[in-house]
Amino acid sequence: MYFKSIAATFAAVVIALAGVPSASAQEPGTTPAAGTESRQWIKLAGTSGQLNDERGAVRLASYSLIFDAGQGSYGYLRKGDKFGKTTYREALVAPGQRWVAGIPDYRLWKAMSKIDLIDRTSRRTYTIALPAPVTSPEWSPDGRTLLLTAYQEHREGSLTIIGFITLNVTDRVPHLVRTGPRHRVTDWAIGRAFRFYFAGQAGGVLAMHEAAEPPSAKSRIAVYGLDGKRRGFYTGVGVFDEGSAVTVSSPSGRFFATVVRKDDKGRDIGIVEASTGKILYRIGGRGIQAFAGWYDDEHVILKQVRGKTQTFQRVDFAGIADLDLIKEKLIAGPAEYKPHLERVNFVPAQG
């Protein structure tokens, strides 16, 4: 069996249905390599976390703190070397750092019918009424188009995912693209299950079709064009880390990241080649809690917990962690109720 080639831009996404062979696992390093630590540590507001602000490929532009056992979230936005609390549960900065998507309300289980687009150049805020309630913002790599997962509300409080909305900063007109009724979600799963992600360089979108738990050969990821038509599936490549990942595709669009194994001790992250559907690398080990984003096309950002310390690290495909990006001391006791880092928004560094 084989996969047909998929262009990195996903301008024409065609995937044959097939299983995916496993790649050999590699153990991650446990400490950063000597000489890679920076002394430029910045305190993160609202948490004990500190940011290693060494100049590199990416820059932390915003983050969200989760609290109340995962029911609520506060968004924080960067201004210079400081971070300030916003009125949003998520203040997602676009690549290029001009635009910010603000998702109102602190309740994670609430889909919203309006969002704010903030133009940091003109200092104007545009409140956008949407044709359907939404969650889960993601910016396109060029920083001009926002992707949102769209829902239909039911009287008893559950929601059905009906498709996605795209919103371009040029005209700020939301476009609802229906993919048909897909999955009904309730409570904790709203915004955390079956959401849409940009595929590659934003020529299409990805979403979980069948999220077998634990990840197995039955797990399937659907590929859609921007017209909402399903083009095919990736089968047996794992599941998305939807609670923590702002984006799943690498900067070039060549790869995307999944979770291929997880248990109470940690998880393995799969690096999937988009054009073939093959898992080229597995990054695994004790303490890995989440895939948190991409650093560049050769490194991912992983969240690891060891003891009472939560760390976001730059990790290469061999599993070597060579740089601590964020360190956060978790509070003893009912930590799930205390604000702590959940989603981090690193964007390409400028200049």
C-alpha cells in the first residue's frame, strides 16, 4: 500500500487510503546540552513560569493559563519584555505579530459567536459577528487568515461540529464552510476534540475523523479542501494533541505532529511526512505530557513534567532536548485548580 504524493502547499490534496508503518523509537534527552542556556529569563505573569528569552527562531507572543480543573482559561499577551492579562481566554498572535485574535470569555467549554481582531499597527479592534459559534483559533503561516472550528448548538447544551470558518484580515468577512454534521461534543470536549487545523501552507485543513483511544491503527485523520470537500484520510498515524497544540503542521508544511502512544507515564510524538503519510520519527520518553508546537522544521516544542517542574523544551527529531524555553514550578496539592500554562503561542522571530 502507498500514499499518493501531496504537494507541501496542499493546493491539491490527494491521499490514498492506507495503513502506515511504524518508525524506530528514540529516547529523548533529559537535560539541555551544555552552553545552550540563556541568562535572559523573563517572569511570566499569572504563574511561577519563566521564559528563556534567548534570541532564536521563534518568540513567545502569548499564552493561556488553564485553571479550575480545566474549565477556565486566561489569555496573556506580550508587550515588550512583559506579559499582560487580557479579557480573552485566548489572545492568539499571528505570524508577523501584527494581528491578534481574541476569543472572549474565560470558559473553555463555551463556543463563542463573536471574536475580536486586533490590529496592533493601527491599534484598532474589530468585533466580528460569526455565522456560527466557534472555538480553536489558528492563524495561517502568512498571518492573514484565521481558521476557527464551527458548531451548531443543541437545546440540551451539546454541540455538533458542522465545519470551519475562515476569516481574512483584509476584508474581515467570515466564511462558513460546512463539512456536514461530524461529531457531537459536550462539556470538556468542546474546543478540545475534533477541531480543525491548517494543513501545510494553508491550502487545506485537517481534523480527526476517528480518534481511537489509545492511538491505534484505527485512528484516522481527514483531509479537507478549503471548499469543505473531503479529499482523503491519513490512517494509523496517531491523533492530534488538541488540548495543547495551536498548530500541528511544521513551518514548511512538510510534516505534521501527532501522538502515537500515550499512558500515565508519558507519550510518544510522531513526526508524519505529509506527502507520504509515513511516520518518519518517534520522539518518546517518560515525562512527555504534550506536543506544544513547532520551533522550526527540525525541532518541536514539547511539554514535559518531572517532579513538580513543568518545562517546555526544544527537541530535535532524535529526541534530544537541547534548550529549555519555559520552566514553571507546579503548585503542590490540587494543581489543576491553580492557573498554570496550557497553551503557548510561539511565532517566528522578526529581525
